[in-house]
Amino acid sequence: AQTVTQSQPEMSVQEAETVTLSCTYDTSESDYYLFWYKQPPSRQMILVIRQEAYKQQNATENRFSVNFQKAAKSFSLKISDSQLGDAAMYFCAYRRYNNNDMRFGAGTRLTVKP
Amino acid sequence: NAGVTQTPKFRVLKTGQSMTLLCAQDMNHEYMYWYRQDPGMGLRLIHYSVGEGTTAKGEVPDGYNVSRLKKQNFLLGLESAAPSQTSVYFCASSRVDTQYFGPGTRLTVL
């Protein structure tokens, strides 16, 4: 079974600084998707960024970027110029290509200090 | 667009009671999912559907049933609620790969 590990239960960052959240996963598949979701106190799960495993180029969405290391099975999220609104739980998720069973990590709680 | 909506937002049940959670999506997505989220854990898939009239088991299906009679709706049923089913329940839908989530339902079973 595929598993997703987020080794940092909590992280904090100063406003305007950069923070990196870690995620590793275990799989024997070569085709899959990886995601980062944000869950603010409102509880809504919001897609932050996605990466297809066959793409070598790291995905970027404005201030959010990933460092995808396929051989190391690592998928970290970098948040640049952190803002107070970035404070939330962040979940890393894995989904095998052509499979509907998405697996989530336990989450990292990010605090942004003003 | 409303996206994915869930009804109700909160519910308290007594052990042994039954209830149904309703999920609706207006994005014409083929795939729909039910997850549960427990403290200190990520979301875990309960059941999912790849189209109208079809359902399949996920990671933690025991104690739940689902139905997808219409493409836009996905129902999650608890026939005899247990305290272990106290959780936050999320519905999601997708076209192919990216899932979009509803706001969640907080269920407490006493």
C-alpha cells in the first residue's frame, strides 16, 4: 500500500520569509500524481499545487513551488514571501495514475508570525 | 458556481441511530468520493464512485454505505452509528485527477 509521510507536525515562519514543508511517499508505481492541499481553520480543503510524476519540471503556482525528487520519493512544498493567510494545515497527497484511492499524509500545521 | 456542497454541516447522533450525509456537485464531474478526517491523521477514503449507479470501497468502508443514483449526488449512510464514527466527513469530486472538496460535516456519535 502506498503511504505518505509528513515528518513535521508543526512549522512556523516569519511573515515575508520562506518555509519548506517536507513530504515523502512510498510507492512502486512509476505513474502517479502528487498534491499539496491547504486546510485553513474554516476546514475547507483547498488545492495548492499538483505534480504529475512523469514531468521532470517542478510545478509552480505563484508563491508556491515544489521540489519533486522522484528517485528519492520526496515532494516538498516551498512557500515564498509567507503571508498571514498562509497559516493552515497542509496535507501532502498521493494518487496512483488511473486509480481513485488518494492517500494523504497526517499534515503539517503552519504558523505564520507577524 | 457552488462547487461541492455538503448537508448537514453538523450533526449529533446517539449510538445505534442512522443518518445520511448528502453531497452535491455542480461541475458535472464523473468521480465522487467520501473521506473521513480524524485528529492527527490525514483524510482516509471511505467509498467512491466512478459514475452514476456505480460505487466502490475505499480504505475504510466498514460501517458505511453509499449510493449514486444521480450524477450530481453522492450519499453516505450510517445504518447504526458507533462512537468510532465520530469524525469530520468530506466529500470530493473530480473529472480526472484533481479532487475538489466540500466544506465538511462534523459528526459526533454519543
